[in-house]
Amino acid sequence: CGSDKQIAADAIALSRHELAHAFQGFMPAGETTQWLIEGFAFFSDAGPMQADFSDPKYGQAYWKKTGISSLEKGTQFFGHRPTYEDTKVYPGYETDYGYKYLGYFFDDFIYRKGGYIAVKEVELNDLNGYKKMGYSSGQAILDDFYFDFDVRVQDKPVVTLKTPVVNAELTSSQVDISWMPLKADVKFNILVSTDNKASWTEVVNKTTQTSVVWNSGSYNGTFFLKFVAPENLNLESTYGPFSVTDITKLSLNFPNGGEYLIAEDTVKVSWGTTTIPNIK
């Protein structure tokens, strides 16, 4: 129900999909799951997803919506987020919980972690393939997949920042940074920028703690924070702006450079908290 060109393209895609299933029949016997069986066929047809899920045929919104909808169906079907044992369940067409598309997203994650060779190894024998990627079990890699899915597909931040608070004025050079991670065992690099995100300085490397102190020294002004998960494909979230002020000095808030002011206008000059008693 479309142009001859579109019908031909869809037929070719279906042929690639089914050809992948045929190849699976010739592969050495090994343990796999329903997610991997269907995911491999989708992956063989369409290939790796774009980093931002853009797609010339369907578009970014389609893939994000499809992924979220599939996970919601799976969660409803099982009463919880599917476990690795649940990924082995074949529900049938009448009760399809979205496992086909979840399998595609999962295979794409495996590809981004270990390339085409990892996709092949996992297809031949899932647990052996995961071990070669550094995972002790199927559930371990599935947990990492969910973290990746939450951040990239559902646009969740990698952590919930507790302190500092955006736009709050900090009056100590010892800046307390605390957070609640989206996934408990993820290691984070924490970086700070004092030049409007043009460059970053590392505060701590691969920490699983939930707080750290940044010594801003004599710096006065705004700064940003970035959390990066280096062992999880460098997923990251940026927070800010924040403001730090040495109260023994004068820190001008407005105007402080770069503003355009019109002659004869009234302008409110403001500065940060200070212990300087007299200011002209």
C-alpha cells in the first residue's frame, strides 16, 4: 500500500530479516534467547542504530517511541522490568510484549560495547559471549543495557544532583557535590568547567561514591558540572550553572561584561554576598 519503490524496499528488508533467521539455523548449537533471536534478525537487516536514533525512513521520534512502548509492554506483561530469564520467553503474536524491538535495541547495545564480533559471539552462545565482554552473567549485561536505555532512549539524567542547587550562591571555596546515581554500581568521572563548558577539569575519576568536595580556590563566578560514566559507553549529563563567591572579595553579578546597555536606561547593579563593609 505504497509506491512500487517502497514496496520493493520493504520486501528486500523482509528478505534480509528472514535470511538472518536462516543463518541462525546453521550456527553451532548454543544458548540464546527470544530477544536475541529476533534482535539479530532486525540488526542484520537495519544494521546499528544511529547515536541519536535518527533514521532516514522512520526518524528519531519513531525509534524512541517504539523502544519506550516496547519496554512498557514488557513491564506490564511480566509485572516488572523483564529479567534476563524473561528475555527467553516467546509470548506469541497475540501477546507480543515488544520483545522483537527490545531485542534489536539490546543487540545494538552489544554492538556498541564490542562490535560485530560481540554480536556474533553472543548469538552463538549468549553467556560465553557476555563473559568475553567482561560480564559475569546475562542479568549483569541486561542491567547495563537498561541504564543505557534509560539515558539514551528515555532521556533520564545519569544522576539526580542533590547539591549544589542551580542558581544558588555558594560562599565557600569547598563546594560539596552530592548525587543519587540512576544505577548504583556505575563509576563516574566528575568534571567542572569555569569557562561556560569550553573546557573541563576532572575532580574525581571512576568513583562509586555519592559525594565529593571540589576546592574552587580563589575562583569567583559561575561553573558547570559534568558526570561521565567511562565504563558505560561514556554516558553523561551536565548540570548548571552554579555560582561560587569568595565573600572576602567583591563578585559582580550584573553587569559583568558582554552586556549591551542602552543610554539613559536605568540598570540595577548587583553583586554577590560579601563581608566588605563599605562599597561605593
